[in-house]
Amino acid sequence: MRRRIHLGPAAILARTEYFLSHNDLDSATRELNQLTGWQRKLAHDWLLAARCHLEVRQALDIVMAESSYALLTPHATHPVPAAKSWPS
């Protein structure tokens, strides 16, 4: 992992803007997370929203991967459970 030279909030915001312009929300969030003090407090809501977005995207990626796997796997390996009979 590369070491970053900390040049203050302006540099952090510039790198965050760069990552966002390249559709890299993960790196932008990591960058903005380096803020401290009142700048971090100002960015708090944005960071929370970004983390939620990243969590949802990760969950969707898992669902899509599972769906793709299910489509590629023969149905014989995924037996369908027998229907339950209802009591009379």
C-alpha cells in the first residue's frame, strides 16, 4: 500500500473530488475519512450516506453473483424441497 503525504484538508478534498470524478466512491470515502476536527464533523453525514451506499452496493454484488451462479449450475444440484402437506 502506498503511503500518502498528508497536506491538509484542501488536499484531502482535492483527492476526494478526483476519486468521485472517476466514479470511485470507495476511495473517495476512504480519503474523506482522513479529515479531523470540525472538517470531519462537516463531512459526517456525507460519510454515513456513502458507507450506506457502499454497503448496499456490496450486498447487491453478492446477490448478483449468487444469481449468476444459480443460473450456471444445473438444477439437479439444487434440489427443490418437497411440498409440505397441510394437516387435515
